Amino acid sequence: MHVTRPTSATTATTTSAPERPGTVVGVAGARGLARAVVRAPFTRRAWAEVAYCFIAFPLGLVGGVLLAVTLALGAGFTVSVVLVVVGALLLIAGLQLSRALGSVHRRLAALLLGDRTAAPPPLRPVGRFVSRLDARLWDGTGWRSAAYVLTKLPVGCLGAYAVLWWVTGLVNLTAPLRWAVFGQQPEPGDTEGMSVLTPFPFGGLDADAFTGTFLAVAIGVGTLLCAPWVTRLVAEADRWLIAALLGPGQLDDRVRDLEETRALAVDDSVALLRRVERDLHDGAQVRLVAVAMSLDMIRQRLDEGEGSGQADGQGGAPLDVARIRQLVDGAHENATEALTELRDLARGIHPPVLDDGLPDALATLTARSTIPVDLVTDIPERPTPAIETIAYFCAAELLANVIKHSGAGRAAITVAQLDGRLLLQVSDDGRGGADAGGGSGLTGLVQRVRTVDGRMQVASPDGGPTAVTVELPLHA
């Protein structure tokens, strides 16, 4: 194992004036904040959020009231033994309505806010009438959608209030024009002039002269500068509610993930069997066929020699010893190569070096590397054989990628345990730019670690360095 520690050098420099980096950063940050505040009302995101709040308010109001009435009637009817079926049907209708409204809100958020939340799986109850009725009453997705639709009532009201900021700001900007066109001068003895709108229900102002309309303009500008942040606050709250209540539940996510990992495991096993069959067919099988043919030719030569000797009674023509030796040497070479290929094939299925544990296997792997590799292992609890095999093949594949593609002069492999998980990191000082997508070899590693609920993260900016971290459970 190679251990390298960076060294540091201290260089003393003399300057004529002290630097104030904190002041420079503070001024730059203040300028950036000011630009963001000024530009916010003119951004596409701000107007999209305003449109979302404006459209979602009546939709949430009507849907929330209708759902609340339906669920209240259904719950009331279930109290009566005679009308319990009617109440159950009303509750089921309410849950179906909540699913439909949730789908509308989810699509609206995807259209205007750009949040594409995955739709929950549809409910497909099976069995007889009572079983299907019970399944629909205990529809977790439907109840979560109902919770969102009912919560949307106050959130929609807040969205309408956020839109009010924009309306009051725009109206106040037109105060001088309205004064000039409609003549808002107060009558003699009237103490009230033009009303200056504010988004607050208190502290109203009046403009009793044309110069007072410029105060309304100033208030309008300030309101418009604050309006995008008010709508953004409401939109973020709605985003959180959609992700928490309208998307697939934890159980649905877990089921889908297990289905995907099961499919990956099946595909991986089929691919492994195909690779073994191909290697046997194209490699060892061809070698063994050549050995059998060579042995047949040797036996034929020996039979011919013995037959000639018996025919003339004098031993016949001498055997072609050189040809027989050539055939024997060819058969021996093919048999040796077949054994080597079979040994490599078995090592590809389960490396024998793993019998002594993952640290020794990785030490053997790094010792055979063509570039220097720093190896650090800290595994107090030995993982199961399946986890060790996956970790070893991940390390071997990642190290092979480093050698072939990164142009690195040095690599490092670190293996440790943290909170009951096995962490494997392979890093290098190469050119970077590695991508886990796009059908690269890293995609196969991601699929392999997912079969045991593992994860893989790739950090590889252009120019390097690259660090790939594989997180696996200790027990599959």
C-alpha cells in the first residue's frame, strides 16, 4: 500500500496596503441581490408562478368545497346502519374525485411550474364486490390526494393574496394617468381623494393632489418588487405539498424499485449465463474439440502402424514418430489453453482471491495494476459473499476504466464501513468527464449495485479529478 501526504509551503509576501476580501465579497453580494430583486418581476418564472396561483385558486376552491361536502355526507351516512352502503359509496366517490383533482393539479404544476411529479399507480381492486369496496375505501393514494385538495383551500387563498400584490402594484402605477383622465380631485369639503391601494387590509392612504399620485407610484413599485417573492413562497409550499401528497407513496416507490431491481437481477443473470455459454462455445469447447481430433489422429496413426506390422510379419513400415509427436504437442497445447480459459471463466464468476476477504482481493487487484494505486481498507465486519463479489467487480471495472480512459497517473481505492454500509471509492487524477449515463460501462455498475439496494455516485468534472463512490449494504 502506498501512502502519500501532500506537503505545503509557506511563502511570505509584503503588500503596501491591506486587502479586505470580506468587503469586496459583501459589495458583490449586495449588488447581485439588488439585481435579482429588480429583475424578479420581469422573469418568466415569476409570471408563470402568478399564472399558477391565479388558475389554482378557483380550481382549489371549487374542488375543495365539493370534496369536503362529499366526504362529510359520506361520513355522516356511515353512522347509520341502514345507509352505511350509501355512505361508503359517497366516500369512494370522494376519493375518486380527489384522485382526479390531484391529477389536474399535478398537470397544472408541470405545465406552469415545471415540476413533473410521477403519477401514483392506478387502483385495480380484485375480488368480489365487498373486497373491491374495501380496497377502494382504504385507497392510500386517494386519501393523500384528498388531504392535498383540502389543504389546497387555504393555500389557494394565500395564492390569491399573492396575486393581489401584483394587482395592487400595477394599479398604483397607473395612478397619475387615472388622475389626469378621470379627474380624481376631491370635492370642496371632502377630505378624501384618490385611494392608494396596498396589499394589506390596514393603513389605507389617499392622494388628494396630483403630486400625491407619485407616492402611489412609489408604493406600486415597491409592491411589484416584493410580489414575485410572495408568489414564489406560495408556489414553493404548493410544490412541497404536491411532492408529498400527489406523488407515489413510500410503499409504491419501494414496490416499483423492487420490481426494477428484480428485473435488473434477472437480466444480469441471463447476461451472465449467455456470456458463460459464449465463452465455453467459442473458447474451451473449440480447444477440447481440437484435442479430441488430435487424439483421434494419433490413434489412427498407431492403428495403421500396428496393422502394417501384422501384415508383412516383419514389423512393417516404421511409425512416423515425428508426426505423432507433433500431434501430441498440439493436443497438449490445446488442453493447456482450454484449462486456462476455464480457469479464467471460473475466476470471472467468483474470484478465488475473495476467499481470503475483500482487502486481500483488492490488494491483489491493485498489485497487478499498470499505474500506481493507493489502497486503504477499513472493514471491521466482513460483508456477505455476494456483497464482496459486487464490491470487487465494481473496483475492478472502475480501475480498468481509469487505466483505459482517464489518462491518470495515479489512482486510489478506499473501502470503509459507515453506519452499517460498505463504502467503496475509486478516484484518480485524470482528465475527468466520466458520465454514468449514455450506455457507458458505469451504467452497468449502477444496475448491478441497485440489485442489492446499493447506490453509486459519480463526481467527474471536466479536467478532473474523478471520484466514484459505491455504497452497498453489508448483507444482501
